[in-house]
Amino acid sequence: MSIRRIVSLLLLAAYLPACTAYQATTQPLAELTASPKPPEHVRVTTTAGAKFTVDAPRVVHCSLFGNTAAVDEKGNVTTRAFAMPVADIRTAEVEKSDS
């Protein structure tokens, strides 16, 4: 991975938290993702304590589906499919923009 790419990723990571924040929601995930304007990102905490940021979240039957970003051993960011039973999710937070 080139130095230029690493610096770019670090700068991007430094600016992202200033632009957005996550806010806890009590709305059921099925209703939240089925709304006319569903969130683009949802951060979930599992009953085991793991945290995942899910892009393009949607609930089908009793499971949350979407995509997550993953970094491989070479430092490349890839997108992976995500699926988890809603019963295994303890909390959900919705991304809110500062603007």
C-alpha cells in the first residue's frame, strides 16, 4: 500500500467523526428500515457486545441484512455482506449528520 493511500485514509478517518455521529434509537429496526427515508447506516451492538456498522440496512423477516466494510491483510477496504438475526441485536444507533 502506498504512503499516499495510507495518508489519504488517515485524513479521511480524522474528518469523518466531525461530520457525523450516531444516536440511539428505540424504534424497531423493521420499522426504521421500512420507512420512506431509511437510514444509510446503522450501528448495532450484539448481545455478545460486538459492534458493527451496517450500510444499506434492511430487515427481512427476522434478520437484519446489509453490508459492512472490512480491511484485508493488505490494507484494502472491501465490502462484505452482513446478516444477523434481530434477536441477537441489543442496541441500534442511527447515523445523524451535523448539518
